[in-house]
Amino acid sequence: MSRPRLLVMSEAIEKLVRPPETEFDIVRLEGVGDRDAFLRQHGAGIAAALTSGVERFDQARFDLLPDLRLIATITAGVSGIDLVAAAARGIAVTNAGDLNAGDVADFAVTLMLAHAREVVANDRWVREDRWPEARRRPARSIATHRVGIVGLGHIGQAIAARLAPFGCEIAWWGPRPKPEAPWPRFDSLDELAAWATILIVAARGDDSTRGLVTRDVIEALGPEGLIVNVSRGFVIDEPAMIAALKDRRLGGAALDVFDREPIKGSDWAEVPNVLMAPHVAGVTHEAFAAVFAGALDNIRRHFAGQPLLRRLA
């Protein structure tokens, strides 16, 4: 019996997920120059693909993969996948779903607390021997903040649950009401930003959320406001955010993600009041083990004719 053909988008993904060659006929794209030309020649018969979610799967690429029926993604984001085109072709798409939501939420709250309580600046103050000269100015109590969460999916809900014990007010906005949510939903993102002192972006990162946090949203958050992003960099109008930070029209930013990654950190040297991390919110041993095993499990489920988990399309 022939093994099902599995397309693996990179050597790194293969090493992480480790699909057994005893189970699958693995088609590798690592080192391939013209990927479309390669798939035009070898794409027939490929029934499933294993991806990080950023690699391109659009109408044109689907034309090169006539037998593709599953795209299994190891992350929550699916910015490279045209979900509408996939659904129209009967191609299932799965992602990490809630498997790493708790760890991402932990990091979002960590970024918020570190920035709001000026942890890095206080560390620098001590290291620079400035403590004997004077104390730093007092920070604002976390309990007095109004935290607006953009997107109340798995990660957004986990963020809200973690913040509730701090005593701060919590509200959210997303494209669809969730009557079961215990936190109030604003009618628009602009209104949420105008109300909030801290805006945490946890929306799903795909074409529907590209540029969601506009210049107007940033302006509404204002010169005392803090924006935290654990979604995708392109969800925020990054040039508008940088300009607002430089002009002090936005109080601060704590960012785990950027529009084009990896960034050159020195390019941000003149951008004030920014706390940055290299896209690590979901990077824990436990989360990695769960999402990699989850992707492989869905591939096996697909070929066994079993229901898929965390299905998006």
C-alpha cells in the first residue's frame, strides 16, 4: 500500500514535527529555488501539507496541487493561507487553536505589566548607579487601568481571565458578539481604544485583520495609552504607530510581533518607550510539544477519515 504524499514547507518544520517516513511519502521544499515550478512538475498526488501558516497557499498555488485536501498549520496564525479559496476547493485547514493560548496570554500580560510598571527602566536605573541619587517617579497602579482586548478568541479570553484578579476594568471588541462573555463588548474598535488606557491586540492574524489597528485607533488610545501586540505585526498600522510614539501621541508599545520579521532592532533605536520581544509569546517547551503533536495528529486523522481538530476551513 502506497504512503500518502505529504508536502513539508521547510526543514525546520520537519525537524519540529517529525512526520515518520514510514507513514508518509514526504515531499520537501527546502532548498527549492522556484517552488511553483517544482510543484507544477511534482504537485499531483500531494494530499496534505505541513506549514507554519506564513507560506503562500493561494488560488494560484492550489492550481499546482490538484489533490491537496488538508493544510495542517503549527501556529495559530494563517496569514499565508487563503481560507476562502481553500474552502471553495474542499481543502481543510487546521491550526494550533487553543493549544498555546495560555502561554501567549501569559506573555501578553507579562509585556503589559513590565511596560506599565517600567521594569526595564527600573533595572537600568539600578545598573547605572542612579539609585543613590534619587528614586524614580511612581508608576500607576495596575488596578486603575482600563484594558481593552482586541479579539476575544482563545488567547483574548485567556488574557482577560488572567487580568481579572488584578482588579482592572476589562472590555473588548471583536467582529462578532459573544453573549456568553462576562466582559462588555464595545460597538467599535475606535470606541474601545478611546475608553482604554491599555489596548492588547490578540486578534487572529490573517487578511481580514490586516491594518485593523488604524491610525485613528492609535490616536484614540492617546498619549497616555499603551498598546500591546501578541497577534501579528501587520494587524497594526506600524508606520502610524512609530510616528505616534515619536511624536508622543501614543504613550508606549510592548511588541512581540512586527510587520516584517525578523526586524533589525537598531532601526528602532530612535523610537521611544517601546518594549520588544522576538516573537516568543507562544515559545515554551510545553506549547511546542502540544502544537507539533497536534499538527501531526490532524494529518493522521485526515488520512484515517477521522474528524479534524481546530479546523478553520
